[in-house]
Amino acid sequence: MAFMRGKQQVEEVEKYDIAIWNCDNPDCNAWMRQLYSFEKDPVCPLCQSTMSQEIRLLPVLSHSISP
Ligand SMILES: [Zn+2]
């Protein structure tokens, strides 16, 4: 029995709304998941600017999911 796929298989990555810290400096692209930072008012590790909370749609890494 042939099991054929007409197209290349596309890996679907599940994405979720994840809270992150986003650097306020427009010249800096740094951001980090809030999972890794419990600070209330973190500063950017790259440019030391303040960071704002933001929600982003990100692929979830299976290893980092906690029930
Ligand atoms: Zn920055």
C-alpha cells in the first residue's frame, strides 16, 4: 500500500501568546521571555534600557512547557 504525499510535509509549530520583555530602545532588538526573568522592572542586558511587557505569538519549546 503506497503512502504518498503530494507535497513536502510542512512541520506545524504550535504557537502561543507568550509574555515577554521587549527593550524600549528602538535601535535594540533585544527581548526575553518572562519565564526567564522574574524581575519587576528589568533592564536590557544589551543596552541597559528599560523594558516593557509585551505579548508575542511564539512557538512553544516542548522542553519549556510546564503544566
Ligand atoms: Zn536593548
